[in-house]
Amino acid sequence: MNIKNFLNPESVAIIGASNDRKKLGWQILNNLISGGFNGKIYPINLNDAQILGKKAYKSIELIKKKIDLAIIIIPAVHVADEVEKSAKIGIKNYIIISAGFGEIGDVGKKRENEIINLSNKYKLNILGPNCLGLINSNNNFNATFAKSKIKKGNIAFISQSGAIASAALDWSQDKSIGFSNFVSLGNEAILNQNDFFEYFIDDKDSKLIIAYLEKIEDGQKFMNNVSRLSKNKLVAILKGGKTIEGGQASLSHTGSLAGSAIAVKTGFKRAGVIELENLEEMFNLMILYQKNIILNNNNIFIISNAGGVLVNTTDLISSKKLNLGTLSDNTVKSLKDKLPFISNIYNPLDIIGDADAERYKIAIEIFLKDKKVTNLLILLTPQSSTEIDKTAEVISNLSNKYKNKNIFTIFIGGESLNKANKILQFNETPNFSYPEQLINVLEKIISRNFKPREYKYKKIEKISNKKNEVLDYLESFKLISKYKIPIIDTFKIEKEEDFNKFKYPIVIKKVGKQINHKIDSNAIFLDVKNREEGIKIFNDYIVNKNNSYLVAQPKINNDLELILGFKRDDSFGPIIMAGFGGTYTEIFNDICTEVDDINEERALNLLKDLKIFPILNGVRSKSIYDIKKITNILVKIGKIARENKNIQELDINPLIINENEIIAVDIRIII
Amino acid sequence: MNIKNFLNPESVAIIGASNDRKKLGWQILNNLISGGFNGKIYPINLNDAQILGKKAYKSIELIKKKIDLAIIIIPAVHVADEVEKSAKIGIKNYIIISAGFGEIGDVGKKRENEIINLSNKYKLNILGPNCLGLINSNNNFNATFAKSKIKKGNIAFISQSGAIASAALDWSQDKSIGFSNFVSLGNEAILNQNDFFEYFIDDKDSKLIIAYLEKIEDGQKFMNNVSRLSKNKLVAILKGGKTIEGGQASLSHTGSLAGSAIAVKTGFKRAGVIELENLEEMFNLMILYQKNIILNNNNIFIISNAGGVLVNTTDLISSKKLNLGTLSDNTVKSLKDKLPFISNIYNPLDIIGDADAERYKIAIEIFLKDKKVTNLLILLTPQSSTEIDKTAEVISNLSNKYKNKNIFTIFIGGESLNKANKILQFNETPNFSYPEQLINVLEKIISRNFKPREYKYKKIEKISNKKNEVLDYLESFKLISKYKIPIIDTFKIEKEEDFNKFKYPIVIKKVGKQINHKIDSNAIFLDVKNREEGIKIFNDYIVNKNNSYLVAQPKINNDLELILGFKRDDSFGPIIMAGFGGTYTEIFNDICTEVDDINEERALNLLKDLKIFPILNGVRSKSIYDIKKITNILVKIGKIARENKNIQELDINPLIINENEIIAVDIRIII
């Protein structure tokens, strides 16, 4: 859906405008006017002839001018009528602020459906209902009830939660963080997250896209839009409802299910999304990106008047995928010349507790002249000779002079920092209260899946004939064997005489539709040494068959067991996975995942993400296994997933790896 | 060392007092006076006859009165002279603020040694040098240069870093956090962390002890003091220099080595210490403990006007060792009666975005009347009908009414919260900016090693004859065998004929002083099937002996491999460890540790902390191994460590576990 027109109206009607300053109808109108919106504004209400200096109308039909967008802030029961009236006179775009729809249960859902029907009938773009409005800084369009002026900036913010949107808005005004766009999605009856992600692809003002989402509407569309979006921009999402309990809480307040956590995680990775852990990270990322930061290496340089904080920050950097950069020899020499009383000149640099603003200035400038220094972190705690405000000014000046360098500050303390914090904020220097706030988000950015390939959208067909049944064991092997996945010889045992033909030792398994965890149900005999042992098992078994049968497999040498497979997600499609198999699968949970368009390269990357990869690759001088064969099997699993829409879930566990073979030894397919 | 007198002087001299408000000598004197210190105060300086209304003296010798403590703030070069003069007239206690000692290198170290010699000669208690002073609220003794009055409180704070101490002091004044004691340790020339830990054991005003430490002076004394201290109080420590790089940074600014990270971690656990991850956690724990919180269960109850934040907080709680409590039926009924418009009444409770102060009041009071609710978390984001300040007042009033309940708040936003934050702060309600700030510290407290047994101090003898050599292989087996640790039959192969006596298959290992990682150096043959294979290996080997010899062991069935052993630390003593062994040791790093006073119970707890414990204990219906045998071996390893002071390091890897035996198959001892 193209929402460019929606976001750039030239004339706006406010249905439910008010002269009462306490009402949203006043606040939104006031923000529209004071935000500097250049288009026409038509307030509509039943009581007043004029609102905030604008002529007001009793009804939308009385305006008789072209209206691009209507903002609706009236009780829920009247909303559908107003939409229909407006649609009939040709208004195509709507922001419905009013609550009382899907989020309150059945009555509200009925109201929401009326709106959806109107939208389909008249081809309307509708944001909401139950939202806080939106801001598009590009045309000074502020249709929210933010309490003061919103700065223009790099950041596009979208949120499914009104509460988080309002907290972010309030916080951003305090921190002087600017937005290109700010969108409260509300119930997403018509316009949803994906429409905005698509719009931001070409929106030159938006460099960082931050989203709070509890539900991903359409995983395929999401991956398609966001993989294109994150090619040139940073996309960071906080997903609410990741745990069962959180999902339950989300369900109860949005009326929508959170979706499979692992599918969402995989889809985020595929689309190049930075997955945020929590609200604090979300806010800290906005602090970092208030200027358009370009991070092209992971080398951090530090100057500090606080030894202890320096030690902590160094600990933190060393435990992350960041690095302490090395100063050029010239830089070290200059520092030694200018700061002879400091005994240890290296990065990180402790300029000692009695450093004044001048000493900060000398050190910072020498660092910044060094080509290797692109990311400079300046630490300060207020000590007896610290010139806090003056140091903040020194930093601001130097950061204006060296515009191509990234300068971050961490000033730790209380009230004595207030003025300095304002100075740094005014200069848009990313300034944090604790080292971990910066380091955590820096690492997230640097270690993200950079510039993903575009994900091709495929409509997911809802499978109507889900049986939730285990496919027959031998059938399952036959199926993967058709795709040339190597499988172990597996014989169905039907009579005592069958035990004559095996070469011992063998493994005997009892298989059937109910048997999921074979070790649980005494359904596996790992070391059957001879015919007699086999026959004993067979005779015990026939007493208690329960719709199952026995199979025999040769016992093979087992260096390492993997689990490979996929699980189909209704929104994201098949999620391919590989991990440490056998008994250890659940203990170490060393499993990585990918989406269905897996290829050899991505399969290898997936394996490389496993903790056990060094073993696959040959720990110490131990022999190296045929990794290419494993990646090949993963690609084939992707193919099986695409070509067999009836398969819900497939697990090969274990795939046994030894020096001579890589072979599927057990399998479970659910259709 | 008993420092009660040191901390409670009745008369104080300030050597280096000043009339210049910019100088520390003025600031400290001013704080002493304005802090309400009741004792005598004698300023000493060369220029002025009176300072801050007090008669000043030109020299300490002119005072001619009993002086309990001298504070010294003069250039480093003069400090030793002043200490000697003062010692001669009988002053026993000193706070040396002056810098320019051990921390600046050799010149300073010499000065510091003079101080240490004087201390030994005259039996002096000295805090510092190079410190920021101390506060003992109990006698209104504030000998720091804090900028405003320090509140009395529950928290004892000690820091090896002056920078972190000054940041904490500044921050605490902003947040109105009170201290019982506040100690900047400086270089710890005489008094150190352990003296203060010991003092806090009986100090009734200190309920939470917070420390920032880079170096643990004496691990044995530390464990003894802190294990006693943490029986009745909470001890939380942030350790700086945990990584190699951080240790390096610490070394360069304190001149002291950080010590073995794993030993510190183990000692902290043994002593019941909460190990803090970072500065932010340290500060957040102080916010939580400004009132004396008693946490006796992990059930959290939540009321929120912000659905999205509720979802996030629930995700967070579910991923930690915390639990969402269940409301009593009566509570649910009352809530349904009073808040009929809320469709989902359960914990966590979403009272919806339009909640005003009255709705908060109703919900909170019903929750607090429920006996099951002891930990109540109240979330708020500023939305259009939120009564922020009034809600803060409601919370403050109810928290005064229900004093035996723990009430925490998280108000998320910006400037609109300023007044509410002050209201909550005034009432000492622990109030945080983000859910993760509270939840992280709550979990740390609840999952700490509660009420440790007292650790018995043993003086660690420095080993002078460290050889750093590998003990002979067969000798090593013999040694552990003396302690009745089961070992595998191991034969030294000396001639071809030896191969006649083995029962194949066997394992052949090449052993010697240089061979650490046997798999690395092609020194292990895991499956020698017959005599001929063995002889071939023997013949290849004799060409290239290199001070080594061959041994043969029977090949045994291997369900699981453990690594058990110990490593001796110069400060904490032997650190016993157990973990997932064999190839996977380094991959999963699933290793847990204990100190040398390990017993059966603690050994079992150690095993239970391993990720692989479920396998040891029998995953699914798989047979259970003899865990008692393993704990027994761990206790014996403790004994070996105590009785063989020459052993630096001992690794049994693997200890092979199968259904029939638990047996040491490989060993390495370093002497």
C-alpha cells in the first residue's frame, strides 16, 4: 500500500476538535498548528464556531473543500458513521485516535469490523483505531498529543503499544531527541507495520527505524520489506511477548497472538533487524543515533579521568565483540610530550583524577588527529578538580570540528552534571549515564547481519488439512531419501527369521505414530549383540505392539550427533534449523535457525553460529568432517519444506557424523 | 584489626586545613562542621589563625590535647614527616587524602613504604593514602569533600576507586540515597577492605554493603570476614579488572594485579557475595535498598496502565528466576467488583491506558490487602488521562500504610515525571526508569547463595619451590589412587612382548612432561584393535621418543566424560572444579567451582549447577549414574589439595562415567 499521500496531506479535518485544552481534540489541533503544518486545517465539532483561531464546522459535509485526511477523536460508537459520511465525500485517509475497538473484546471487534468493511468498500487508508496519532516531520505534520514541540531528526519510530509510544514521546522531549516520523499503530485495522516499513525504504529523512511490536502481521511481507529497508538503514525492533507469560499478557491486552518466538527471531535475523532486549536498549539506541552515526569498525578509543570506570568499561568491551583500538606511534609520542606526568600512555588512556578541561582538550585533540581513531569514548566522573561544564564545552567544540568522527560521552554522577548534560545534549553528543548503556547498543549495531539480500515474498497458503500426525517411519526415510539425503539402512522386522540376515551388533527401534521420544518409552535398543538378543526383544515386543513395528539398523560409529530439520510457521514459513543433537539437544540448546530460502552459503553461516562448530571443523588436530555434505543436506531440507506443504515439522535427530559418513539415523515427520 | 575507635573519633586534627573554599582542606573541614560532628576539631595550617570559626594551629605539636584522629591533606612529600610528628605525640588514627604515592610509580612507592614503616613502628591505623576520606553517619562524621549534606541510611559503601566513590557520592545526593558508612579505600597501605568488612559485621546501621574492588587483598581473610558478614546482611561487589584487558587497565592505574578471575568468582560465591555486573547494577541496588527491603519470596505482582510495558516486564520476569504470583480468589473477586470494565483480571494487571489516580488506588489497595502479595511493582507511562503526580502521592500514602510490603515503581518517560519522581524519592519508594533495572537486581538478590557457613581462615603459605612441571603420568595416577580415587589400569609399555598380555581393544597414550593436550600431538590411539596394530605404534614411537613413554589402558564404554580437578590460587587457595569433560570442555565451558572446604553437600550443589547435571541425574528414563561416587571424588580432591601444597594444578580429564563404573582415565598434575 502506498502511504506517501497518507503521510503528506495538504488538507486535514479534525472530527472531534475542541476548545477544551484538556481534551485530545484540542491538543492535537494545537500541535498541528504550532508544529507549523502548512496545509489547510478544518476543525469539526458541534458546539463552537471557532477553535484555536480556525473556523470550525458542525459537520464534515459542510466544508465543501478537498480534504486529504481526517483525524477522528470521538466516542467509538460514532466513528463508523463519521467514516462513512467522510468516505462518501471522497476522503481517502484517516487517523482514528478513538479507543473502544478490538482491544476491548467482542463489542469492540464488531465496531472494528465495520471500519474494515468501510475501508474495503471505499478503498480507505486508516491508521488505528486506538492509536496516539502520528508525526511526519518532513511536512511539519504533528497529529499527536505530545506536550511540546517535537524536534526533527533521523529516527522513525513505530509502536503497536500506545503506552510505549507515549513514554517515548515524553522521554524524547526531555532528551531532545528528534524524529523523522513517529507512528502509533494502534489496532492496525487497515494500515500496519509493513506499510510503514515499506514507506521508510525511500524516506531519505529516516536513518534509524525503531519499532515496538508484539505481533508481526505477515512474516513474509515483513521479511521482504525489512530486508530491503535494512540494506541502507538500521532497523531495530523490540519484540514484546517473547515468553509464554509475556505472550499471554500481550494476548490479553491487544487481543492478538504473539506468534512463534523462534520464527520471529529467525525472520528478524534474515531481514537484518537488530533485536532489542528491552526498553532501556531501545531508548539508548535513540540517544546514540540522534546524529547520523556511521560505524565502520569496532575499534573503541577511551579517554577518562576515572580509573575505576575505565577498568569497568574495558572489561565490558573485552567481553563483547568490540575491540580497544591501538594508537599510532605518533599519537603516543605527542601524548607523551604534552602529558609527561602520565606514566601509562596507551588506549584506554587514564588522564588521572585531577584532569581539568584543558587536559581533556589536549588528550582529545591528539586522539582525534589520529586516523585510526574513529570511535572516541570520553568518560568523566566529578572529582575535586574536575571542570565538568567546561569539559562538556570542550567536547562539544571538538566534536563540531571533527565531524567525521564518532564521539560518545559517559558522565557518571548526579546533580553536578546537569548543566554539562544539557550542553552535550544541545550539541547532539550521544551522552550516557553508564558505560554498559553505550557498549551494549554499540555491539548490537556492529554485530548485526549487515546488508541482507532481499527476501522474496511468497504468499503463505494456510494448510487446511493439518493432521498433526506422525508420518510412518519408513515412509519418512523414503521421503528424505528421494531428496538424496543419506539415510541409514532400515529394515522392518516382521518375523524371527529376519534376525538371521543381520550383521551384528544392530540397533532395534520400536516405531509408530505415538512414539516421539524413543528413549522415553523404552523403544530403543542401542547395542543388540546377536541374533538371540534380537529375538528376545522381538518376542517381548509382540505381546505389546500397540500399533507399532520394529526396525533394525546397523550400529555405526558415532563421533558427533546433529539435529537438522524444519518447522513451518504460519506467518514466516518454514524455519530451518541445525544443532547439537542426541541427548544434548535440550541440555545445551545449541541450535541455530534460518528461513526457507537457505542456500549453501547461508547454511554454512548457520553451522558457524553453532557452539559445536569448532568440533565439526576439527578441534585441535582432530580430523575434519565433510561440512559441505551437511550444508548440502540443509539446503535439501529447505527444498523439502518448499515442495511439501503438507509437512508441518521434520526432524532428523540424530544425523550421525563420523570420519567416513554423514547419515540420518532417526527421523520424525509431522503432517 | 579493630577499627571501631578509628571510625568513632572524639577529636580530630586536620593537617592542611584551609580558608580557601576551593581547597579540599576547606571542603573537608566544612563538611565535618556542617555534618554535625560533635567532637573537637583542630585545623592545622601555616597561614591562618582561624578557619571556619575554629582556632587554627601552626603545628600538631602545639595543640596539646588528646587527638584521636588526624586527617592529612598536604603535598605527598611532607606526609611522612607529619605522620611521624603526630605519632610521637600519640595519635593512632589517620586518614591520608593526599595523592602521590604507590599509584604514581617508584617515587611514590618509596613514600608509601615510609608510611607503612611508621605504621608498623607506632602501631597506626591509616586509611589511604590517595583516598577521598570517609563518612560514618553514626557519629555524624563526614570527612569527605561531598558537595552537600549526606543522608543517613542503610548502605555501607566502600571503594578502591576514588573516581567511582566520587561519582557515587554525587549521584547519591541527587537521588537522596543515604549511607551508614562511606569509605574511599585509596591505596590500602594499612587499612584495607577486610578491616571494614569485619567492622560491618556488628555495625547495626549497615544492612547493605556495596563495594567496588579491583584487587582482593587476602582471599582467605576475605572469605572469612565476608561469609560472616553476609549471614545477616547483603554484600554486593562490583569487581573491576575481570578480563585480561580490564586487569591490564587496573594494573596501570592502581599498580596492583587484579588476581585470578575464576578464584575471585568462586570466593565471592563461597562468601555469599552478590557479584554485580556493572555500575548501573550497583547504583540500582542502592535505589532498591534505600529502605530496608526484606525479600522472602520470588513472587512479583504487577499493576500497570501501560500494556506494552507490562508485556515487556512479564517477558523479563519469566526469563529470570522470578515468578509472577497468583492472586487469591477474593482479590480477583474484589477487583472484578470495583473494576468491572477490565476484562482480564489476573496478575499482571493491566488497568488500561486511561487509568487515573483513583483507579490506581483501588487496584493497589486491593492487591496489598492480599496476603500473598508481598512484592508489588507499579508501572506507569504518561498517557493523556494519567494523573502522574497524584498517582505518585497515592503510592506514597499506601506504601506508608502497608509498611511490611515491598512496593517498587517504574515510571517511564521524561520531564512530565519530574515531580512524581521527587514525591516517590522523598517517600523512599524504590523507583526505576526501566523494568530491567529493577528486575535484574531483584533476581540477583533472590538467587544469591543465602547465609553461607563461616569460612575458616587459613594462612596461605607462599610456595617457594614452584617447578611448573608436569608430574610423571604413572606417579600422578599413583597419587590419586592413594586417596582411593578409582583409576583405570595403566601399563607402561617397554617392549614388544608387552603387547601379548593385553585384552584388545586397548587405548595407547604417549605420555611425558611436554604432552599436555594429548589429542594435539598425535599422542593418543583410541582404538587399538589387536597386537599387530599395537606393535606398529610402538615401533613408530621408538624412533621419536622425546623423553616420553607409552602406556596402554583398556578401552571402556563411555557414556559421559567429566573434568574434575583443582587449581591453587595465591590468594584464595585451591579452587576445586567439575565440568563437562573431553572434547566439549572448551566448547561449552560448562564448569563450576568451589573453594577447598568442599564437603559432600557442597560437592553435590556444585554438580547441580552444571548444565549437564540432568544427564548425570538421568535425562528422561535413562539409567541414573552413581552421583555419590562423583561427589566423593570431589571431596577427595579437596583433601589432596589441602595435603599436597606442592601441587599447583590437578586435572582428571576425562573421568569416564558409565552405568558400571566411574573412573579416572587421564590425569595431569602440575607441581
